[in-house]
Amino acid sequence: MPELPEVETTRKGISTHLIGATISDVVVRNHTLRYPITPQLKSNLTGQALTELSRRGKYLLFKFPNGTLILHLGMSGVLRVLPQHTAIGKHDHMDLIFENKKVLRFTDPRRFGCAVWTTEPPENHSLLAKLGHEPLSKHFNSDYLFEILKKRKTNIKSLIMDSKVVVGVGNIYASEALYDARINPKVSSNRISRIRCELLVDSIKTILRQAIKQGGTTIKDFTSAEGKPGYFAQNLKVYGRENKECFSCGNTIKHLVQAQRSSYYCPTCQR
């Protein structure tokens, strides 16, 4: 599943090609994604120039003079900038065709992604209104997180994956950040000290910045907007390394399931 670094990598890749370009046509081959694509999308977008492309959590916000297209990649979605008349694949559900002869193609085999049009401020839309702070923003800090931790008894991994607390810390990066901060994923949130909370915030920011810098994580069918795979997977310290040696202490990496998601940790380093 594309996580925040993959989405940010995609945003950067697309922006260099399409900011300022005007849409000449919209082709929707499958309206039945997670939410139905409105039949009016073509008339809403044709003749409109893309003024800005931003990200909120794992959502991409394509801003036009008359509204915003909110797009989520879902479990398997990919966006690519392609030459016009590129052959169409089985799971190519939507094309935004630009006057500069480039096509933004949305491919989503599992169809869990979405493309939602709104004319209201996007931050007020129901998909975005209740999202927590961006993890790389100044608002996500140890003071903010500690106030939440001391009131919650859920395990710490589930809490930092809660999008109402902080957005975009998906399963892979949650495991990596907890390892970096030397915190066991099973620990109850209200048992985390302020010092360890500070370490965790720093680790989340560090891990995500590293992943963005290196192009996102190569997981199954994700590639970047320019067709290049991410490389951060080579540097994963615990995720997917069950029964392998810990890079720090040499003991065995363990695996457990939390809230139906796989967690990986070193029981020696992460007490």
C-alpha cells in the first residue's frame, strides 16, 4: 500500500510535469472505485489549469480555479505521467489529458482508490476534516503527542497509526520508527514517558524524511510517478525481517499481529 513517502514522491514527480498545464479532456473508464466518480468530472475539469498539487496525509489535492480533485491511491493505485496515446491497460481507470500532450493516468487493480471532486475548501471535506497533524509539520511535536499518550491505553503502534492523531504513519514506517526510538510496539501509550515520547517524535520525522529522500519504499506494485522504484526498502531495519538478526544487537527480530497488521520488533532493543 502506498504510504506517505510514496504519495509525497508521486506528488513531486507529477508536479514537475503538470503544474500550470490545462486539461483538454478527461476519460473515465471505470466510475466504480471506492467512491463513484462523478459523471460531471469531465465538464468540471476541461479547460481548467492545474494551479497547485499538494498532499494531506495520503491524499493528493489537485487544485484548479473552480475546485479541487481529491485523489487517494488506495491499496494498489499508481499515478503516471505518460505521452498521449500510450496503450491502455486493464486497470487504467482514469486519464486526465493535458494540452501539453501529457496524460496523467490513474491505475488501480484493487479499486480501493478514489477521485472525489469538491468545490468547498478541501480541508472542510469529510475525507480530510478529521485528520490529525502532518508528521513533518511543527504542529506534530512531543508536547502535542504526550498529551494524547497519557490519556490513552491502546498500544503505541496503533496510536501512531491513527490518522486522527497523526496522518501518514503507516504500518511500515510505524514499525521502523518504534525500532529507531527503542520502544516496544506492544507498550500501552499511557506508559510512554515524555523523554521516550520526544525520541519517538524525532524518529517518526527522521524515518519519513529518509524515505521521502530515497524515493519511497518498494512494496509490491508501487513505483514512482516517473517509473522508478523506491529504494528505502533496502534500509528497513525490522519490517519484513522476522527471524533475522537485529542490526544492533544480533538477536532475532520477532513478528506479531496488532489490529490485523503485521508488526516487527527486536525484543532486546525494544523493551
